[in-house]
Amino acid sequence: MAKVHNFSAGPCILPQEVFQQAAAAVINFDDLNLSILEISHRSPSFVKVMDEARELVKKLLEVPEGYTVLFLQGGASTGFLMSAYNMLSEGGTAAYVNTGTWAKKAIKEAKLLGNVNVVASSEDQNFNYIPKGFEVPSDADYLHLTSNNTIFGTQYKEFPSVDVPVICDMSSDIFSRKVNVADFDIIYAGAQKNLGPAGTTLYIVKDEILGRNERSIPSMLDFKVHADKDSMFNTPPVYPVYVSMLNMRYMLKAGGVEAMQRKANERASMLYTEIDESPLFEGVAAVEDRSQMNVTFVLTDDSKKEEFDLLWNQANVSGLKGHRSVGGYRASMYNALEVSSVEALVNAMKKLRS
Amino acid sequence: MAKVHNFSAGPCILPQEVFQQAAAAVINFDDLNLSILEISHRSPSFVKVMDEARELVKKLLEVPEGYTVLFLQGGASTGFLMSAYNMLSEGGTAAYVNTGTWAKKAIKEAKLLGNVNVVASSEDQNFNYIPKGFEVPSDADYLHLTSNNTIFGTQYKEFPSVDVPVICDMSSDIFSRKVNVADFDIIYAGAQKNLGPAGTTLYIVKDEILGRNERSIPSMLDFKVHADKDSMFNTPPVYPVYVSMLNMRYMLKAGGVEAMQRKANERASMLYTEIDESPLFEGVAAVEDRSQMNVTFVLTDDSKKEEFDLLWNQANVSGLKGHRSVGGYRASMYNALEVSSVEALVNAMKKLRS
């Protein structure tokens, strides 16, 4: 069958080699003659997987001493809640930047637990830019950011430097660029973009904050509970963790985050160049805040829609439909997407103007 | 390689046919030429999977009208919390039966949200029986039960008939026996026993209770939020749901829950018979409360340990070590365990006394 160019917004493309290994383990894992789906999470073979997964995160992101890596469940949607539960003090105030749908959801969950001060927002322009130059009150318990905004196609190029702890939802661009982990107290990321399949969520948590909040925290939402049990307080999502581990092995072999960043630059530059050069397309996000992961663009002439949709479909491009909040098109270009897939899309765009 | 007889306590054995289908979909799912691990959860192919999974639960368990089936994340440990969040009123009291480790954890989470009245407990006998004949105050918001206690090897044969809503954690025996769903307001179950691999949790919730609690509930813990979005409020654990769906298809084809129950009877009767007939073994749980899923037993003469361990290892039996709270042995016999595997274990036990 012809190769599908998978621009899906997530769950998204992973390397073919990872799929081969992942499929094999469903039949016979670690030469046990058992499927990875039927073994105990306490078995030595799986404990090794969990340990390696946590180590690979540390290696790939150069996580400094004093941080704990966890693989939990519930997606970033649970991360919104856990962040506030662990960091927002009784009666305290948290600062949030509202950069779109996901930031809003994070704000909503935090409000259940305390005061939220939205210190900046790009809602006035349908979130097509990243707010800058805002002030964060020094008595805020933390500042919460969303590093990349999948729906609107914006991304922080530099994170604001502030005097309060920073929590960042990096679900959609983690492992695609170098990050100075020491600048953050909590980083969290649903796996289903650059890390692995849906079903597990990565947390990188500064040890200092573990158990520090005086609030009573439900066990499953308490980072300390999970850290004390090496991410095995309850049965972990075995297979999603395993596939994430395989994918991180692959990333490391392929040159690590630096190589992923180069590839992301190459893909993004190729696609944004065509958007800018073509009279038929227009980017949605402010140029300086353009995401390298999710490229949002629209036709300048809507009557070309049918023709363009036919062209990219013929090119075997999949998953290009824009989110309903923005319309138009969205090309999600996660780590495993080959530059040749972007070429296929750009060629379809070029054909439209030829 | 020789067949492994997998008595693992969970994650546990699933049918070989399910593993074959599950592995194939990691390479090419639904003839899309894409892996199930790289497709959007909003794609028609996966929406169909989620819908079929929910329908299969209804069919297999004869779920009556007025109930919603959900596939969420977080395991029963999150179920402990969600149950209380959705059913325990501000200032109200919940009734719990303490039948061991899992019940205790449920009690702990409920205490964060209100008053807990432990109406019965078998802690006096290290949880080797199911309490009976207890009273539940009629003003309790609900009664919480744990249908099968994996660690101690006890199981409710009949559920108490009470005048308050009943919540039941059926993680370890769901789909192994007929249950009258109408007797419960919430049934929940971590998938990783009879349902599927680790990473998803089944909830069967009476529609009446959705949105009824006046407490403010975090989105991810609110059944109404998930019900309103057909279990897709956030990215679901795609693969664990898919494999659960495959396994339910298999169960239906194999005769449904009635057939699973017959097989469970056969396995349990074979093993308990040997325990009772052999002078070398002794069951841990009270005879009338013996679990059909987890058979706990000890040697009457500890000096035989080395010999017995050698015998069952030679028979390719795996996962027989008892939990540290009980010691001895635990044979977990979930739906996919063949009667021939129990024979292999019983033969090893017979050899010990021959």
C-alpha cells in the first residue's frame, strides 16, 4: 500500500521501527513467551521497562539532579488538576497565561482549588499570538504556561523569566527542542505526540515541591505518593509506557533532542516558506510565535478549497483538517514525521498555484 | 517454546487470539495502512472501536436502560476517588465494608471528602472472610463494596440487599459471573483482569446520579463530564480500549458471561478439591467465601516448600507467589486461563503428595 503522510494532531505518527518492536512484544515480550499485555507490572521485565523509560527522559532532556520523572495516567487534563493540587496553597493565588483551549481548561481546574490570576491572554486575537512582557505578582504560588498551542499553532520561543515557580504543559512539543528543565518546577506532557501512544502522561517534578503543599491531596493526584513508589503506586499503563520507552530509545539513537530540533526546523521552514511565498495561502499565527509542531493556515480564496483538498488527498496526506475553532488547515508535524512527507504536502500546495 | 501457565494476579492472561489481533493492529489498523498507535482518537475508525466497546459491555452484562458505560483512565485507585466525589454529599456519610487492602484504599480516599462509616470489617481475621448480616444506616449516601479481594482470596457470593445506593469495585471478577447491574449505582473495574490490558478503567454508572451531587467536581473526576462526551472528554487510552474491545468480542463469541462463569466454576472446583483433599495444603479463605478468581493457599508443612516450588516451576506454572500480606501461594485464574493450566498446577500438587 502507498505510504500515508500522517499529519494527525495527536495521537500521531511514531517511527515504523517502534511499531515493529511494539507489535512483536504483544506476542512475545522479553523472550518470556508471554505477551507484554499479560505480565504483572511487578515482574522484573516490566520494572526494567519503567526504570529505563524514566532514565531515558532524564538523558534526552538532560534533567538535572533534584527532579523526579513519573509516568502516570489521565492525560494533560489530569495534569491541569494535579498541578493546582500540588502547588496552589489554601487561600493562595496562581498566575496563568491564557494562550487558548488547553490553557483555559487548566485555568478552569485550578479555580476549583483557589484563586487564579490570568496575568496575560491572547484571546483578543483568537489566540494567534503568545503574550509577552507581562508581570507576574511575586506572591503568586506559580506561573502556569502552555508551551505549544496545538489548535492555534503558536509556541513560546522563549519562556518568560519570572521569580515564581513555573509549571509548563509541554504535551505537544516536548522532545522536539532543548528545554532547560531547571527553569521549571513541574513539566507535564500527555504522551500522544512526540513521546508515545495515548494512555500515559509524563511528569518531571522538582523534588523540593513533593509533599510541600499543606492541602490534603487525594492519593492519585499527589506527586509525592507516586514518587515514593517509583511511578508504581498503582498498576501503570504498561503498554503505553513500554511503547514510549521504545520511542525514546529510538530518539536517542537518532541523535537525541538536538537532532529532533534540527528536523523540526527543517520541516517547519519548508512549510512556512510555501505558505509565505504562495499567494493562495496565509498563516494563522503571528510570524514570531509560529509553532514548529502545528502549522495553521487558510486559503486566501475559499473557492480553491475543493481543488486543494483533492490535491492533498491524492498525495496521500492525512489529518490536515483544521480545528473547528480556527478553520482552514492544520499540519501537525511531530518528531516522527519525515521531511519527505512535508515535501508531499508542499508539492500539493505548489500544484495549486501552478 | 513450551506453553507458560500464567496465574499472574493482574495484569493477567488474555486469549491468544486477542494477542494476534492486537499485534496486527499495531502495524495496520482497520486497513488504514496506519498503526492504531498513530491515529487520532477522533478518527471514524477509532470512534467505532469506542462505541463497540461500550456496546459490548452492555451486551455481555445485560446492562439495563438508564446506565452509561465509560472507559476512562486511572485504575480502580481513581475509581475510589471518583465514587466519593460523585456520590458523597457535603456533610454526608458513606458506608463502607472493609474486606482488605483495596477496600481500605477506597475508604482512605472517601475520608478526604466526607464521613465514612465502616459498617463491617473482616480485619479481625486478616480478611479471610466476607462480613455478613451488617446494618447500613438508611441515611448513608451509599454503600461501597469490593466484590472480589485478590490478595486474600475472598469473594461475595451474594451481595447484601440494602436500601441505599450501592457502589461496587468489581475490578477482579467482572465478566466472570452474572451480575444484576440494576442493583448498583456505580460499578467500576480496572481493565487488567478479565477485561483487557492495564491502562483503562470501566465504569457503569446509573444516569440518575450524573450531575446530582452539589459538590464542585474536577472535570476529570466528574462522571457527567465524561458521559456528556461519550467517554471522549479527553484523549482516551486508545490501545487499552481497543484490546478490551477485542477481548469482549472474544468473550461474546465464546458464550458470554455465562460460559465464563461455567469455566470459572470448573477451574475453582478442580483446584479447591485438591487443596481440600491433600493433607499438604490448606486454603486461606473461609470456605463459603472462597474466590473463584484468586485461590489463596499455604503448605501445612513448610519444609516441603522447596520441593513444591520446583514441581510447579517444572510444570511451567508462572505467577504463583502469594501476596506478602498473606504469604503462601495465590493462583489467579482469570477468564482466559484454560482448565488445562489448572490441571498442570493440580498435577504438580498431586506429585508432592505421591
